[in-house]
Amino acid sequence: MKFKKPVARPGNRTLTRRQMIQVLTLAGVAASPLLPRVAAAGKVSNNNGTRMVAAIFFDSYCTIALRRALRYAGDDGFVASLPQLLHARVNADYDNIIWNSWFTANSEESVVTTSQRSRVVVVAHGGGIFASPERYERSVRADLDRSNTEGLTGQYAAKITEREARDVLRGHLPDGSEIPVFTFDEFRRGIKDLPMRYAVTLDFELTKNSISGYESFEVLKDEPLVIARAGGVEPLAAYLDKAQKRHNTRVMGNWHPFNRIDPDQPQIRILELTGNKGGVGSEGEDQGLGWGYGADYGITGNGGMTDMARYVAVAPRDVSTSLQYLDFQL
């Protein structure tokens, strides 16, 4: 598919994937005794002390967490997508909080039907249909009557309208921005200067029959849905290698709902990256009372749209005015 130059939201810069990687290499996510939700980069980006600083935004109500994350990111930052979260893990030590908790990704998966009546899954990163908290709110606060086109499905995915379904296939989003949309075949081959916001389309039957559960790391490296979720073949391989070496484990989880939904209903879910302190039970063992928020079971797109959320936002901050890096030790 032809690469279309993405149109940024008003006031936002458009970043390529290469620029994004440079930012995330600088910005880590770690706990601080002074600013427990904030972590700063390891290098100063210019002479005035400005760094890309990552912060965690948690709330029991998903749209409030997203709203706060977007406010922090502002015009010059971003809310981390799943490929960005995975990239941060690859470049972080295992004792960093990025490995030891779960996170909500600024990534989503939509099930839509094309004009040729074929069904596809659209994996959007960096903000798609639900890039706006206002659009998100319309679904989670909607009347749950089955005839409502903007409510929730019986399995707690968010319904999207036929127009939104058609538009996202062309890269047109409700917030007015446009993003490039790639077929999986061209995406798998690699995209030069991949932007921060983009989408990948996969055949629905392919995703329906893909792995949903635990599988070996080597098999996951070739799984189309996981490749699309992770941002490409090479980023996925880098993450799986790092995850496998943490405890020398054999398998990792990748979960999806496509084998149990009605594909004729346009719908959307948000992706999540699971985790817990120490990566306990990452092979599906020792889960205790179940696979809740404290379980490390891999990557999932099964979550309900009314759940709590934990986003990571990254934005430039002038750390020269902060207490965080002052030396108080006598």
C-alpha cells in the first residue's frame, strides 16, 4: 500500500520510528523517592537541561488515566504505544519498573469489514480511533442497549460505527489526523522511516487462527499478529530475546479474542503489556487466584474497555529546575 505522509494533530510534531527510538533510548521509566511516578532520561538533550522524561499515569477509570497522560505529553511528547513499551523494556534493566508492572498501551485492535466484504483486523499504534478520551468516553458511558452503535459488546469490547470502520482502513481518524496504513505483507518486509502513528491490516481468519495462549519464543517470532503488535520483525525478536533471558523461560503468552467474537460487529480493544514484580509465573504457573492485574502473562488484547489503566507518557522537561538530580548527601 502506498505510504501516505501522516498528518499530525494540531500542534503535534510527526515523529518517525527512528526518531521515536532515539527518544525512548534516552527516556527510562524508573521509580524515584522524590517523584515516584516520574523517571528521567540518562542524557541531557540540549544545553539548557531539557530531557525526555517518562511518567506513569494510573487510574481506576481508564479514560481519566489517558486524559492525564495526554495532558502530560502535550504537543512535544507522546503516550507510549505497545512497540514503544517493548522497546523501553529491551533497553532497561530487569529491576526497572517497566519490567515489574503492567501497562496499558496506546495501541488498539479493530475488527472491520472492507468494501469488498472481507474481514480484517486493524492494529493501530500511537493513537487510533480511541486516541481521544472524548471518543473513548462515548463508548464506556453509552447506553448498553444492543441497538446502540457506540456502546459495548456482550464481551466488553467497544463498538465502533460503520463510518469509523471504513475511515480507519483509509487511515482517517476521528481526531482529524491521518496515518499510513500498511498491509501485513509489506509491514513484515519492513518500512523505512516508520512513523510513530500508523496501522497494520491483517486478514481476520489469519488472526482468528493465530496463537492465543502460551507458545515458545521461537514460534512467537514468526506469528503475524505478534509481529504487528510489536512493531515489526526485528523489534519483536529483540524483545522476545530479552524476555526469554530474564528467567531462562521457555514460553510467553500472547492473547487475543478473535476466536470468540462476532466479526460482523465492528469493534475495538486496547492492548496491554502485563507484568509483576520479578516476572513471577510468566510461563503460566503459580498464578494463585487467577490472571489478574498482578500476573505476568505476556501481551494481551482481551481486556474489557471499562477496566483500570496505567499509561506511560513521555515529554521534554527542564530537569535543571527539579529537585530530582540535586546532590543532598553530605
